[in-house]
Amino acid sequence: MGEALLPVVDVSLPDEDRDLLGESAEGLTPAGAPAPPRRALGGRTWADAAAALPVSALCGFLPVVGVPLLLGRRRGLPLGAVGQVPVVAAT
């Protein structure tokens, strides 16, 4: 087998970033080699997607539920509803 290649890293990078790249050299692709194939779901699994669904629903309703609990129903419910607008706009 061939010898292990060591990455050449820009010297202007901070030391901890250079060390991190050096430690994970097996995951890097040489600049002259073809790009690795794209992985389905960006490398995530279906279990990751299934776990993200209830979390996203929880985070989506958090402004309407959480703000009234923190500020009281009279002030919190309108503020929570306003906090829901960016969540709805992002979908």
C-alpha cells in the first residue's frame, strides 16, 4: 500500500484549526482527486430526519406556549403570537 498523505494546511489558520485538520486527515480528499459522491440526505440518516420532526414541531410552537408561561397570559400570549410570525415565515 502507499504511504499516508499528510494534509498541507494554510499557515494563516489558527493552530487549533490546523491541528483539527491534521487529526482528521483520512476524511479529506486530495485537491487533484475527483470529488467524493454526494451522500443522500447530506450524510444524515432517516432516523435523524425522524427525530428532527417532533423537535421542529416543538420549536415551532415554543413562542406561543413558552412566552405566556414566562410573562403571564395577558402580555405573553400576544408576544408569543408575534414570535410565531418568523417561524411561519421561514416555512
